[in-house]
Amino acid sequence: MRRWFYTQLERVLLRLPVKSWCKVGGSVYTVDKKHSHKFREFLKRFDGPELEWYEFKIRD
């Protein structure tokens, strides 16, 4: 399941504009707000005891 998740995650990220997301480290990503809905929709499909995800807003 984990391998499938990361394969799907990569597909979602590759569909986003190149400069609209960045892998910070481990499983931490930053995604531009205007593209974050696609990323969020993907993560919600896996919401449950196996996966915890958090959303933070970064101000500049």
C-alpha cells in the first residue's frame, strides 16, 4: 500500500506546475495555495488510521 501511495503522490505532483511545489524533506511538501486543492483532494482519499496529514499556511 505504501509504495502505491507514493507512486500516486508522484503522479499528482508531476501534474502540477513545476515551481508550484517543493519537497522540504521526508514526507513534507510545500504546495502553492492555488494548486493545493488537487494535493489536498489526493490526501483526503487516504484519510484514516494509516495516514496522518497536516496542513499549515506559510506567510511570507
